[in-house]
Amino acid sequence: MNDRIKYILNSGDGINWLGITIFVVFFILFLAVVWITLRRNKDADDYMAEMPINEKEESFE
Amino acid sequence: MTKIEQFSYDNGIVRNFAIASILFGAVGMLVGLLLALQLYIPELNFGLPFTTFGRLRPLHTNAVIFAFVGNGIFAGAYYSLQRLLKTRMYSNVLSAIHFWGWQLIIVGAAITLPLGYTSSLEYAELEWPIDLAIAVVWVVFGINMLMTILKRRESHIYVAIWFYIATWVAVTMLHVVNNLELPFAGFKSYPLWTGVQAALIQWWYGHNAVAFFLTTSYLGLMYYFVPKAAQRPVYSYKLSIIHFWALIFIYIWAGPHHLLYTSLPDWVQSLGTVFSVMLIAPSWGGMLNGLLTLRGVWDKVRRDPILKFFVVAITAYGMSTFEGPMMSIKSVNAISHYTDWTIGHVHIGALGWNGMLTFGMFYYIFPRIYKTKLFSVKLAEWHFWLGTIGIIMYAIPMYWGGITQQLMWKEFAADGTLVYGNFLDTVTQLFPMYIMRSVGGLLYITGLIFLIFNLIKTAACGKLEANEPAEAPALEKIHHVNKGHRWVESRTGWFYTITLVALIIGGLVEIVPMIMVKSNIPTIATVEPYTPLELLGRDIYIREGCVGCHSQMVRPFRSETVRYGDYSKSGEFIYDRPFLFGSKRTGPDLHRVGKKYPDSWHYNHMLDPRSTSPGSIMPPYPWLKDNDINYNSLESKINTLITLGTPYPDDFAAKAGVEARKQAKTIADALVAGGIQQDKLEDKEIIAMIAYLQRLGTDIKK
């Protein structure tokens, strides 16, 4: 197992670590936003989603 | 019991921005049509400096982006902000300063760009006094918006306003960083950034000008006007949250995809590609959220031209945000870059996404602020179909032409030579596509004329309610919710701060190492600063907008090194202020043009391109042989460059004029010896231009 990990690390030359780090950071943040979003209260969501159409306006059609 | 407060919405400012958007949009699009015609009828350059393709192209892009779309954003934002926040705009005075200031900037652009005052940075061509004016007016808009948000009568801020906030924060950051420049004359400056670093910062700006001026602001408008017009709530408010944060975080990284296969370090190119591909997810999240808001009312779409405009706009957004990431994959970019494919791509965005959403929005707003019915639904329907067919007729020939041209550039014969070694063969091949494109543009503009007529008649039938009465319950205290995303939706300061953090990360990671780590740009010992005469020639090259048609970046492809010469290295551009990589090859790349042709060839070519290149569509530049070189500007130019870090000797500025005249005399004498007859030839701008062109790409051959 150790040899296997050592092999993977040795053959990791040329990997764009900066890119991978940013990628990982993004996905952590992304999953956090998704988690926070999914826990939202449905009533609050409905209120916000309807905000533009809740306003009284004359119709000119 | 909650007190009901009476107030009024400022419809006057909405009307003003809408009219400005339509009028400047018409001008910008007509200039675009002229440019499209110039590409196959070069006589339409009219032999005047002010009407050549190179000078008018930035006028077209600036007019459409900042005048048509910009005023459209402000019209829509002022209309929706007030209603979503249930309050009037914070200050009538700030609104008026914003409106008149923005129009003055546009007029300033319309005057200075044809006169050749340009920084040559795409979508940031305006020179330093106008840059400063933009900063001031943008801050005025920002204060007005922020204060309006702070005095709202709604506890939580709706998603459309998040997008307006992101637009304001991002554009402020981009505009300031990309336009750091040192003036050397009333309307001229040299940029702080140079060469490859400048290219990265410019495309960090350029791409995000598209992202945060043309996209996030319009997503805000979409999240307000689509539900309004459909009378349906947003499909998924949860999705809009994920859409917003993912989009603004990812978008800012994508700029380097404009520089694939250039001498930009590979690690930045990779970041640009990866994040561009990732962009599909949030972009399509937004598109689906927009389209699915219409669930259950598709029958209304059949009857309502406003919804039709919105559907095409959102679909165009989806198309261009799929196409953009695809074009950011290196193997696709190798085909698409420098060709009309890119032009087709941006016009799907501009004509489809921005244009159609703007039109739908104005058809929605005008009857409501004039308190009357739309004059003619039928005419709006005609506008819709003319616009839609116009977009298709514009885009398809551009895709076809782009792929055709790149494949011709890359085609080798069995003996290893280029099949189309003469660049012109790959240009004339595109004429049928150029003709179809201009027909598409004409249809689109015809539709716009229908809109103008329809809205004038609508306004005539009604009366503007400049101050529309409204009422809403007083918000005595903002109800902060201390859980999840609701927490930030009610905290204005935190919302701005977190948005800034999300926006700033990408730029920092990409730009700071490029500036701090010297190994990113290996220096080349033989690369030296431009001579004074070459510098003057370079500034003429910039003035004439040559960068609009000629790149200076040979990519490391065999098809390019065979055609142009050795591929471009980052160390070759370290004295380039501004960098002139270009993004389109209507004509050939010029980075290795130095010493390729004799001086007399350049002289004849500039005065009459068709004398040396039969069939060329390049306009002639006869004024270069008549205009005197402005040697007086040299001292301040050299001093400015020394301040910025160009290693000229300390006393060089004082003697630069003498050096320049000496070099000009040598070139002029050689031309006269070659049979070219002209009085005082050594004093003419054509000599400086020749000096610059002959220097291009030659340093590494020393």
C-alpha cells in the first residue's frame, strides 16, 4: 500500500497543484452554499420568489 | 399596526435611460453595419481617417456595450430597484448626475475614438480623462444604489439586486485595475502594465466586462422582468442562490481563455480553461431558472411578444454560455481564435441575450410608465421576427466563415507548403459570408426602427407619469434572520463584502504571481526598448486601430510558424505599452513582419494596399504621407516610459528628437533612392510607421 502511494506521489510530477487546490477550494465552498441553500425555509423562498409579482400594478394589455 | 407610507417611483429617470439606450443603440448598430459593409466594400472607408474600420470598430463596440446595453441596464435597474425595495431612488440629484454624466461619457467616446484617441485595450479603449469620468459617474450610481438599498421597505434583498451589486463591485474593481495609466498628454497615456502581464490583466478585465457588465446585470433584469411579464414566481429561488454565488466566483477566473496558445504562462492558461468549462454549470442553472419560470404560461408566450423576446434572449444566453466554454478548450480555441467565429459568438450574446432582453424590457416598461397600451402588438411581433431572423443570419455565416478561414490557414500541401500561402485567399473566400452577415445586421436594425416607431407612438398615446404614486408598509426595523443564506440577504454591508471577496480571489491568484514571480516572463537579452521613431510609429499604429485587424502573436503551430515565422515569446513584449496581441486576424499577423518586405513595399502598401496586395480589403492611409511626425511629443513620452520602468538612459528624453530625426532621414533617403518621390519625406508619419513595422519581431534575430 505504501509503495502504491509512493508511486502515485512520484508520478505526480507536472501536476498543476495550484489548479487542483483552487478546484478543491471551489468545490468545498460550492458544497457549503448548496448545503446552506437546501436548508432554507420554503415559505421564505416562496415569498422571495414571488416578490416581483406581489407588487400591485395596472395592466395595460 | 404597521403604518402605510406613501411615496413615488421615479419613472422619469427610467424613461431617460431607455431613450438614451435606444438612440445610442441605433447609432452603434448602424456603425456596426457600416463596418460589416467595409469588409467587402472597402471604398466605404471613404478615404477619411475618421471613418476607417480601425477607428470605427471601437466606436461600434463601445456604443453597443456602454451606450446601448449600459443605458439599458440603468433603465431596467432604476425601474426594478425602486419596486423591489419599495422606495424611490435615494437621490434625484445623483440620478440626474448619473444620467447626464453617462451620456457625456458616451459623447466623449463618440468624439475621441474616431479622432484616434485610444488606449487600444479592447472594451477599454477610452483614454484617461474619460476613464476618470467613468469612475466618478460609476461611483455616483453606486452610492445612489447603495443608499436606495439602505432605505428600503423590504427586509430582504431580492436576487435581481444581488446581481446589480455584483455588477457594480466587479466593474469598479476591473475598471480601476485595468486602466491604471500615466498620462503624457491631454488625451494620451501609457499603461502601468506591460506585455504579457498587461495582456492577462486586460483579458481579466475584457472577459469580465462581458461577464459583469453584459451578463450579471442582465441576469438581474431577467430575474425581475421575466417573472413580471409572465406573472409567475421565479422557478427556484434556491437555484438562484447557487447560480449567483457560483457564477460570480467562477466567472472572474475565465479571462485567460482569451490568450490560449499565446506566450502567457501555461499555468494561467490552464486555470482559464478549467474555470471556463466549469462556467457551464452556473450559467445553465441561470438559463434554466429563467426558462422554467415560464412553466405553465407557454401559451402566453405564443401571444405575448415581450415573452417571446425574453425566451430568445435567455436561449441565446444559454447558447453563448455553452459555446464560450467550448471555445475555451484549447483544441477548439486553436480553430476559433482570431477568426469570425469569435465575432459570431459575441453577437449571439450582444444581439440575442442583451438586445432581445432590452427590447422585451422596453416593450414592458413604456406602456406602464406612460399609462397606456402598447401602440401595436403586431409591430412588436414583426420586430421580434426580424430580430430573431437577423441574429440567425448574422451568426451562422460568422461560424461558417470562422471555421472556413482557420482550416484554410492550416491546410498544407503534400510537399509541406501552405496551400493558401497568400493570406488574401482566405479573406476573399469569406465575402459571401460577410454579405449574409450584413443582411442579418440590416434585418436586426430594421426591427429596432420598428421598436422606435412603436414606442414613440405609445408615448404619444399616453402621458409619462414621471412620479408614480406608490405605497408600502413602513419598515421600522430590518428583520435579520440569523440562519443560513437569509442572514446575508438582509445585511447590505455583508452582502457587498462577501461579494467582493468572491470576486477578488480569482484575480489575485492569477494576477499577483504573474507580477511577482519573475520566472513567468523569461527575459531575452537581445530585446531592447523601441527607438524614439519606432515609438512614434507604434503610437500611430495604435491611433489607426491596426490592432483591430492584425494580431501580433504567432502561436506555436506549424501552420503559423511556416506562414509568419518563429512563434512569439513572452520576453519579446516586455517594453510593449500597451500590448498589441490583438484578437482578430482580418489581416495577417504582424509580429514577424519586420524586415520581411522592403521599406518601399510598406510605403506603397499603406498608401494603397491594393497596389501591393491586389484584392486587399485594407483601407488606404494617404494621410500618413501628408501628416507631419509630432516630434514635440517625444520628450514627454520617453519621460513617461522611464517613470513606468522602460530602461532608457536618464538623459535620453532630451535627445530623443534628434535620434528620431536621424533614423527618419535614413529611412527616407533609402525610399528616395528606391524611386519614391516626396518632399520632406523624413518628416512624415509614414516614415515612423515604417520604422515601427520594420522593427516588429526582429529583436530575437539579433
